[in-house]
Amino acid sequence: MRLETCWFCSSNIYPGRGVMFARNDGTVFRFCRSKCHNNFKMKRNPRKVKWTKAYRAAKGKDLTNDTTFELERKRNRPERYNREVMQKTLKAMEKITEIRHKRESRFIANRLKERKRQERKLARKQLDQEIHLVQSPAAAIASTSKEKLKTPVEKVRGRQKMQE
């Protein structure tokens, strides 16, 4: 079973799915769904459309140059079937997918760390600029305690005046 890749969004196309477009010069474009085909007909650049893999790679949001991607490369050379080689290949493929998932998660975590650092820096800057708007906790406690003390005294004085 041969899985093709969509020319526009780079996702997998399974047999019997998608659309194939052949130009007059002989170049063949395969699309996974009509969304990709229509975007191609509208002459949109995949690197500028946010939901494509090309956009994510161009903006540094996805892991692009990793040695584990070499396994997915297309090879047109036929190999003679050997049971041992096949078993070793399947085991290696499982290990490689594990490694890829770990690397991708590490890459995403590092990307998010940088964003958190930037947000903290902006928050500190805003706090420094608008410190006069922030009331200290000690002042807040003092103001609430004064209010609590005032109310009972006023009530007591009011009662005394009423009794007189």
C-alpha cells in the first residue's frame, strides 16, 4: 500500500482517496481533499496558509530537520524479502517513532518555555509602569480593620443617644 502526500498540506493520502491534477507539462499534483485542491486553484501559497505543515515548518512551530524523518523518505529500489530483516526493520520503526515523539514533545516544551519567559517579562514591565494602581496587602488589611472598628463604636454611640 503506497501512501502519497498532499501537495498543499503535506498530509497522507490513502489509496482511493483524494484528487489528482495533471498539468499540461506533465507535472502531477495530488490533493487529500477538495479544500486543498480549491486552495491550489486559487493560487494560494501553502507557506502562507496557517493550517498547512509548510506554514508550521516555515514559522518554526514544528520540528523539521530531524534524522528520524529519513525513514519516511520515498525509496523506489526493490528489496528482496527476508524475514529477519523485516522483523528488525519493524522493531527499528517502533523505536524511531518513540524517539520522534519524545523529540517533538521536547521541542514543543522548549518553544512554550520561551513564550512563558516573554509573558513574565511583559508582566513585570507592566507592573513596574502601573505600580501606583496596586495597593499593598498591609494597607488593605489596615483599611478593613478601621472600618470594622468604626461600625461598632458608632452603633454604641447611637444607642447611648437614643437612651438619653
